[in-house]
Amino acid sequence: MKGFLIAVMCLFAECCFCVIPLHGQKFVHPGMLHSQADLDFLRKVVGEGREPWASAWDDLRKAERAQLSYKPHPRGHVARGPYNKPDIGAGDFLKDGVAAYTTALQWVALQDRAYAEKAVEILNGWSYALDSVTMGDSKLLIGMAGIYYLNAAEIICHTSRVWKRKDRKAFERMVMDVWYPVICGFQPTYNGNWDAAIGQTMLCIGVFMDRRDIFMKAYEHLLDGESNGSIRHYFSPDGQCQESGRDQNHVQMGLGYLCAACEVAWKQGFDLYGAFDNRLAEGYEYTARYMLGEDVPYVRYRDFRGKEVFGPSISPKGRGKFAPIYERAYHHYHDRCGLDMPYTGKAVGRSRIEGQGTSHLSWGTLMNAGYPAD
């Protein structure tokens, strides 16, 4: 896959789809992972019962976190240590975020007010309870979980009248007074999946709060910031990832978080997807090719500080275990831009149906497969 050819084709696609820059304009709402057109399409395909959405919808509906009987577990203090040890409410924080997002999607698809109310129950529970997130993995935890809560909030706020103004203000206070001070400095010297996770949530904070300064801070950092998690530094031009020598599980985390960030930016008129000759596409193709059993070129990686990281060969750890991260990237590069993504396409076949996740975003097939090329 030639980066120059991809860049030209994606530029053509951009022109065709009339992506308009945000500069000087208001934010689009709903406008994080899902636009209003996406939500309308979800309702349409659920009603029609066609594949692959029918199977993906059935998967969602059976999930524990999709049920109206689901009980959230908000608390005042959450702490997460390295590799989730210790876990003081961190697992509950993540699971409840998934539940809020999942019930918000069901509200959209079914127009059953009870699901909107369940999403609000979860959002309110945490908004009024949480006052601190601490320990070594606090930034990563907020980066992974925050995008769920914020997308649920965005959907409910802009598609229903269920959420009371005072409760939304409590949510905003939690986001700005508890979450944002933890993540606002990023974690640039850590492995790149950290800043990718932080960046996806920070973009969403900017959108939800109508804070262009926060949005642009995250956008510029993810684009070419001095960080192992920026698109400039996470990938070599041939697609090798900063964590390719570490293990493929973390590589797929970095890819998935960056792809989610690119989607949020795209919804607001910014093309992070196309940055540096579609470097993210190269990363997906490189990783999918290796995951599918083929050889790929590898050189020991030097991070943005010039420091060598990991070993002299690509890591086989996690090889063949496909994370649910491929549908969104394939939708953008193949469906929107008309690009050939052969290895990513094969990975979609291995990972479909992309269902419920925690460290990876949930419901990738339902919310991305075959969507109109907006």
C-alpha cells in the first residue's frame, strides 16, 4: 500500500464528502463517535433486521450492561494501580460507562424512554458521587472510560428531554473538576496507547463542553505532539507501531484509541485519519498483516526522544488474537475514502461481530459496518 496514492484518494474523498473545518464555527451535535445521521441509520437497520446488524444487535441486547435491571456502582473515590492492581472501583467505573453508552444506543434504536432514563441514572450516579480518581493508572482509566460516558451524555443530551439541566451541570462539574485536571497534562513518555486513550476522551470533553480550546489541545497533541501517542510518533511510515515490539494486545489498544479519536475529529471537520499520508491506515494494515500470519519488516523502535524501546524483533505475544478495533477503520478508509485495505478487511472478517468491550470500545460492528459514507 503506497502512502502517496492513499493520500491522493482520501483527499478526493474528503472533497466529495465536503468535510468543513471547525475553525470559526460551532461544534456539531451530536458529534463524537456518532452523528445524527449515524443514529438515524442505527434505528433504520435495527428496524429492518438485516445482517450484519441483526446479529450485532442481538449481541448487544443479550449483554448484561444492556439490561434495564443493570445496577450501577458509583462511588466517591476510584483508584487504579499499574495493570489494574489494585482496583478500587476502577472496574465498576469502566463497566458503568459501557452500560451508560449501551443503554443510550438502545434509546436511539427503540425510542423507549426507559433506556434513556437508565443511561441518565448511571450518568447522574457518578456525577453526584465521584470526587477523585487516583493512583498510577488514573490517566489511562479516565481515557478509557471517559469516552463511554461522554458519548452517552452527548446522545442523551441531543436526542431526548430526559436529562434535567441541574443533573447535566453536575455531570459537567465531574468532567471538568474531577476528570480533566487528571488528564490535561497527558502522559507523553509512556507507551503510546496512554496518550491515545487520553486524547480520545479529551476531544470528547471539548465537544460536549463546547470548549474549542480543549478540543484543539487534544487534536494538536494527537496529530504531532511530542508524545509516543501522537500519530507522528506512534507509527513509522511503513506502519510499524511504537508498541509492535512489546505485544500485539497493546498495539491494538493504541490503534483503536487513535481511530476513535480520528472519528471524533472527523465528525467536527478535522481529518486526523489522513495525517502523514494516512499513517493510521498504514498502522492498521501492518498490524493486521502480522496478525494474519504474514511477515512484516521490523526495526527496533526509537521513541520521540530517540530512546530505543523493546527488543530487536516484533513481538509474537497476542498474535492472532484480534481485538474489536477494525470495523471503524475499515469503514473510514474503505467505505468513505474508497481505499484498498486488504489486511484490515480480512481482520474485520476475523473480529466480526465486534461486541461488548471495556478497554476497547463496544459495538463496533453495529455502529460502523456498512454505514453511509458521511
